[in-house]
Amino acid sequence: MARKTGSHSDITGPRVRAAAQRLIARHGYAAVSMRQIAAEVGVQAGALYLYTPDKQTLLYDLMRLHMDELLSALALLPEPADPREALQQFARFHIRFHLDRPEAVFIAYMELRNLEPENFAAIEALRRRYEDRLETILRLGAAEGCFVLPDAKLATLALIAMLTGVTGWFRPDGRLSGAEVEAIYADMALKAVSA
């Protein structure tokens, strides 16, 4: 199918993803139709298929983009030798990165159940890579006697859940700034596993 004169895939494609992200975060994947996404973008429903083969692929692409951005940003962080410093850095990074992307975070965590098995496996593999960075920090800290961990994997998942939960209640115009919340959570993460 030929693209209409005046249409721009480099503009419309990102608009489709942004509209899908807004609508899915607000209403849930199952409740959002391709027709609703098209209306939000201002194109005919059939035009969406120039940018994505189906709604499942669109959901997967949103999650994949989020995870790719997260892992790329994480890779830029230095790796402090002191596990305590590394844990605080990870906690601060997680809060800072996720506070700027509440819709993407909601979708990445709450819509996993709607991924088809192959897509689910791909996103889970990316999540494991992220979790592995924190688990490595915790294991090193335990080996050096700085952290007490009955189970490093459980501690990893618990800390990530605690840190990610901030996106559900934080408001930029609230009582605490993002930087203050970041500092408090970094301190709580450290205290949660300290010897």
C-alpha cells in the first residue's frame, strides 16, 4: 500500500507509539483498540498497519524500547568498587530513570501478562540482564561482609519492586523533589541489606 502524499513515517511512527503508550497506560492493553490509537493520532485505523503489523507487536515494541533505553543508560554508569556505593548508585539511577517515564514503567511491569510467549521470553531476558546488575552488587557486598542476604535473588526482586513503586505515587509538585526521593530511597535500599 502506498503512503499518502504528505505523510511522514519518521513523524507518524513515533506518534503512534506515543499514543499507544498513553492509552495503554491509562486504560490497559486489553481495553485499547487499534481504532482508538488511530483516532488519538488522527489517522485512519488501516493506516496504523503501515507502522506496526498488529497490537501485540506494538505492545512488545513499547516494552522493548523501554528496556533497551534502560539497559543503555545503565551501561553508561561507572561500576564503583565499594558495594555500598554501587547499591546507592543503582537505587538513585533506577528512581531517576523511572520517574521520567511513568507510562512506560506501568506498561513494562503491568502488561507483561499480555505478551505472547515468544515476546514475553524476550522481554524477560532483558529484565534479567537489568536485575543481574543489582544481584551482582548484592552478592559482592555479601561476600565482603557489607550486606546480609538470606537470598540474593529475592533481595534483588524486593529492592527493584520497592524502587519501582515510586512511580505510582510520586508527583513532581509534591512535598519532596525527585532528588530528595532518590536520596531517601538510596539510603533505604542500603539499610535494607546492611550488615
